[in-house]
Amino acid sequence: MKLPSNRFLASIRSGRPQIGLWLSLASGYATEAVAGADFDWLLIDTEHSPNDLSSVLTQLQVLAAHPVTPIVRPDWNDPVLVKRLLDIGAPGLLFPMVQSPEEAGRAVAATRYPPHGIRGVSGCTRANGFARMSDYFSRIEEETAVLVQVETRAAIAQVLEIGRVEGVDGVFFGPADIAADIGLLGKPSDPAVWDVIRPAARKLIEAGIPVGTLVFDPAFARSLVAEGFSFVACGSDAVLLARGADSLSRTMRG
């Protein structure tokens, strides 16, 4: 039994854009409902949702039956939590609120076994096929996506240095927090927010570093892909459910 290749990583490394969806409902059933919708990656969020290790595991098991790559966002850059997420088979992680190259380096180290990092070693986990994958330890570092999220002006000022940290596979811009940081709380689509993001994203793209984000306007998401963004999420399960319910109710009430 061999470790499967990470389709998401192979795609962003070769320049094939990846379209994603956020998963915040903490439900394997809800995840199964969207798993067949032909997205390239699905982000299981534990930072701003009630997901825990058990619900993440359930969703990873559900998604194993579908040709989509799960990425998990831990609630913090915590090596203990990272170790547990990797052991249950997360093929990639999106680290929130990375503020410096040093913090990016710590994120990478949490995903690497010694001597390259600090990940603890367990011989029999879901990640290694319960010790059936003969090449797990030799290949897992190259097959684990390490994505870091920049969410403030301080981080954006160092974005090229963050993106060039060895082992970082991509940089994700968080428009909601960037908006808050520049005094536009609740306005992630404001042009002033993207006047901050776009120049930083261009620096990374020109340096060959994959760039991602989350927006809720499909037309805008498509335009970002056209501008060179490598991995773009264009909605979330919670928003789809809430806005769909709103629309149906309004229609029925005239």
C-alpha cells in the first residue's frame, strides 16, 4: 500500500487553479451532500465553526470516497493539534493568522518529523493506512500541503518573506480580517481591502508562490483566478444553507 499523491498540491505546483468551498456545519452528512459537487478542494474549518477532532475525522472519512482534496484549518498554529490532525489523515493544513516568517517556519516544523521538524511519531494511524503504507515516512513531507494565512497589514508587509519560507506551499489572504485591520470590519469586499491584497498577491504570483483566498461572489472569484490566484474558495456550506433558506422564504411570502 502506497501513500496517494496530493492532487491539490500537484495542481497548484503545476499552475492548475483549484476551486474550493468552506465547510463550517461540522456535519459529515452535510459534507457528503456537497462532496459530489465537483469542487477541487474543501476546507474543513475548526477556527470559526464547532468542528472538533471527531467531526473532522468523520468528514475526512466521507471525503475519502470522492475525488476532492480536504484541507483542514486548525484553530491555531498549535503543534499538538497539528500532530493530531495529521495523524487522522489531513492531507493539508491552512494555518490561520501567520504574522511573520518565523511563525510560518513554526507551522512547517509542526508538519515535519525530526530532524526536519517537531511532529511526534506514531507508527499506526489512519494517515499511514494503519501502518500499511510502506512509503509514508519517506514521502509524507512532500505530499502534505502547508498553507499559511495572512490577515493583517503587518503580515502583508512581510508576505514575500513568509511565502518563501521553505516548506510553505501557498499563501492565503483572509479578506475579512484584513478588512477589520484597516478599519472596515464586516466589509471584506470593499475595494480598499483589495487595494491592499492585490499588490501583495502580485508579488507572490510573480515569485512563483501559489496564492489563495475566500470570497462569496462567484464572478469575483473567477476574476481572481484569471488574475493568477491558484486556489480560491467561492462560498461555504453554512452560507449556502442560510441564504438559500432566506431566498425560499422570501419567494413564498411574495
